[in-house]
Amino acid sequence: MKNKRPQLNEEWLNFLGAEFEKGYMKQLKTFLLQEKKQYKVYPPGPQIFNALNTTPLSQVKVVILGQDPYHGKDQAHGLCFSVNRGIPLPPSLQNIFQEIYNELGIQQPGH
């Protein structure tokens, strides 16, 4: 396996860089590379760190970790609670928007 730098914003890479050298992370990378040989893996490689690349570390105040992976074609794009324009909403995201409407009366966005 070639030791390639993650496609990650420089600020985040400086903060997390040592983590990518740890055994568990190397095992995860090997596993993902093997899975990509057999299956379609989401999100696509360049979008794996989309959230970190669109939000500089210095701007982060809170990090919310969750587990509700989108597994449908083109749904996952590296941002939580989101799909790209033109992609049907997964059921969990529909539920979130329904709860926002029920609690706050805010209509679902058009995309």
C-alpha cells in the first residue's frame, strides 16, 4: 500500500496528521482499498473529508458525531444531514426535516 497523504485541508492535516500513522488507521485504509476493489464505496474518495475541507479547524466550535450512513447511490458526499442537489432524500433526512417542521414550523428546504 502506498503511503499517500490524505486529501485533507492543511489545518486539519496538521492537527490530525499523526493519527493517520497509527495502526488502526492504516488497517482502516487497507480495508477500504480492498472494499473499493469489490464494491462501490460511498462517499467517493475525494469527498471522504468533505466536512473537514469545507470547515477550517479554527472555525469549529462543536463537533457532532453520528452514525446514519447513507448507502444509496450518490447520497453520501461527506457532509452529515445532507445530500447533493437532485438526489432524493434518504428516509432519515426526511425524518429530520419533518421533526424540524413539527417543532419549529420551518419548511423543508427545496434542495
